[in-house]
Amino acid sequence: MKITDVRLHQVSGTLPFEGVFWEERLIQPIDVYPEYKARQRKEMRSTDGTGLPISSVFIEIETDEGITGIGGPTSIDVAFIAFRQFRDLLIGEDPVATERLWDIMYRSAVHGRKGEAMFAISVIDCALWDLRGKWANAPVYQLLGGPIRKEIPAYASALGYSIEPEKAYNQAKKFADEGYKATKWFVRNGPADGHDGIRKNVELIRTLREAVGPDVEIMIDAWMSWDVPYTVRMSELLLEYRPYWIEEPVMPDKIDQYAEIRERSLVRTAGGEHEYTRWGIKQLLDVRAVDFVQADTYWAGGISELQKIITLGSVYDIPVIPHGHSTPANAHLSAAAPILNVPWIEYLVKWNEIHQHFLKNPLKPVNGLITVSDRPGLDMELDPAKFETERYLDFSDL
């Protein structure tokens, strides 16, 4: 079997939703500049309440045996890189030889070890695993050595929900009532916001604890926007509310500061969402910088690389909880990994609705659990009934 084409399938449609979809955004490192703190992120702008317009690109790898692997969704920027940098490397190759193809792409992209070129390698790799599962007529978790389990606990990641106390209380209680045993929330204030910002952060976590009670874990995401003294101080103030972790307290290149925070903080530290490949994660682990690794399957190198990162984490006794871009990919990875190595799956409640909107069989938690699909591959079949427009992108002439 040989790869005959790598196609970029762009589709658009509308996610049905009443009211305001994006109620709040997360804090960002650039928010230290007041003019940026006041802006909404481009992809999180408010809508008019008639539904959320969505445009996505899926990478389709075709073969001479009529088997097609699908990866995505991804952005046009990443699709462009996949087409221009990697398509010619793939055509004519055996799609089942995923290790060979990953190594070829990695070695060809010397300047793409991090960032969007690695995103492109990741989405291609996931498409190849989908194809491989279809070729073997087996779900990917079986090809990865599973299942160890077929139900994985999910934590409800609340990006985009209001952090106004009353609304946050009601939503967090709803998550608990739906069976989630953990929920993650995104603070909006950092060192530049002074005592008032600290008060608001504490009020949010206190409100969440009151809402979910003592038996549901609460995670906090600072999205790279705090610093060492601020994080240590917040850990002291929040300790009574038992946060499970503080996530990404500082910028990803500040590995020594991560290590200092882990040593001094009264709350455990999570990180690695914005790190890439086993080599980047190893830098965090070597200095004992985190208690949880959160590499993203669609950013850090794909299923092939996340398998290695999970194994690497096990050597250091550090759990890996893949960041929540792709529920299907993460579910298959998690189903094939020892439970202590991958204890949770992140479910970004709003984002994963968007990312799975065009799938025929979106994978969603029930009673706080994700049940991995038994269908061949990653179960990435698209649903044309949800397309309002579609086209295939071609960057050959650029």
C-alpha cells in the first residue's frame, strides 16, 4: 500500500447554540500590556446568539488501496505547512510505516522542532494512525497495545465559561451533577492586576469549592501569565480550597522557574502544554519542574510521539495527561496506557464541541467518563450533513 495524495479538506458550518457561546477568555502573557488585556481573542469573539460559525481543515491521506486516514481539525496555517513542507515526502511511502514517516518529517524540519511545523507533523501522524487502524480493521487503541481500560475519567475544562461568581458556581455545580470528578477553570488575573486581582482569583476558587463540594477536584490554569512569587503566594492563599494543581504558571521556556515553583508551591504544578516532542518534555522532567505533563497530541508530535512521552513520564513517575485538542486521539492513547501513567483525559467542554462538530460520531463524556470507540481507526468519519460549504485547498502554485 502506498500514499497517493495528501489533501486538505476545508469545511464550514454552524454549531447550534443559543445565547453567548464565549462568555470569558483566559488570561494571556501579552495581557501585561493594557491594550491587549482589553481585547478578546480572535477565535473567541462573541456571536449574535444564532449559532457559532466554524471553519475547519481536515487532512486526508489517500492510498492506492482506497483507504483514507483523516486528521484534524487544524488551521489553514498548519494545513499550508503540511502541504508545502511534508506532502511530497509522504507520497509514494507506505502509510503503515508511521515511525519511518515521523522520522523523515522530523529530520526534514530542522527549524520546525517546535511550533506550527510540529503541529503539522502531529496532525499528519494522527491521520496516519487513523489510516493504519482502518487498514488493520481495528481501533487504534488495539494497535497501541490496549485496551487497559475502555472508560477514562474526564475532567471538565471550563475555558470560555463566565468566571463571575454566581455563573461560575452554577456551571461548576452542573459539571458535578453531570458526574465529572474534576473540573479546570481559567483565571483572568495575574501579577499586573495587584491585590484586587488576587482577591478575584481567590473568590473564584472559593466559589468553585462551595459549588462542587469536597469530592470533586479543582484545577487552576494560569496560562503562562504568572511568575514565581505570585504563584507561591497564590498557592498559600488557595491551599484551604484544595486545588489539584496550578497549570502553566510561567512561560514555557522558564524551566528553572518551573522547578523553583514546584519546590516552593503548596499546590502541585502542571505544565508542558506548550512544549514539543520527547526532547522538550525531557528538559522539564530532568529538573523536576512539574508534577503533571500535559503535552498535546496534536501539537507535540502526534500519537507516535505521545506514546514516547508517556513512557518517558513513567520513568520519572510523572503522569501524562494529554492536553485536550483531540478527544478521539487522546481517548485511544489513554485507553492503551497504564492508569497511573495517564489518570485523566481533558475534555474542553466548549472547544471539543467545536473540534468534533463535523465528525459523524463525536466522542463526549457520559457521567464524567469517555468511552473509547471500537470502530476501526480513530473514528474520524466526517458528516457531510453538517457542511454548509466545502472545498479542497491547493497550495501547489505558491
